[in-house]
Amino acid sequence: MPPTAFEPSFPFAITLLCYVATATLVLILGTLILINSKLTALSAKLSRTARAAKVEHADAAPGSVEVHSGTHFEEFLNEDPERRRLVKKEQFKAYRAWRSEKGLNWSK
């Protein structure tokens, strides 16, 4: 059978396509590594910012609910000074129970 016009260039085309595919994959890998490093740096920066905000928030003045005198929440906190040292979640849990005991809730 006589050789056709495509036979001599066929192995060259496959080799060329393999090189192009390999180069493309290397570029994609490099891009992914670059994106990963940028995301890691951004995550570290956000963590530092969140920690700084948490420390700043801890030193901040009490919230508006605690500042206004005459509110039920202020009365609740004044009854027992230890309640001010509780975590907010625990304060509100105890406050709900206190309101229920005092009959200040709308529910029956």
C-alpha cells in the first residue's frame, strides 16, 4: 500500500498536540498555585483582622441595651453583678428565664 500524504506528518501532529497539552496543563497548575497562595494570604489577613476586631470589641463600651437605665435588662443585670461577667449568650438565656419568672413575657 502506498503511503498517503498524512502519514509522515501524523506522528509530528500528535507530538505537537502533546506538547501543547502539557504546556497548557503546566500553565493551569501555575495559575492554581498562584490563586492558592493569594487565598492563603487573604485568609491570614482576615484572621488577623478578626482577632484584632475581637480584642477591640472586648475593650469597647457596653451595648446600648446595657447603657439605658430603667430597662428590664438593666434591672436584671443590677440584681446580680455576676450576670455582667457571663457570656452574652448565657446572659440572654438567664434574662429570658428571669423575664418568665417575673411574668414579663407575653406567652402564657
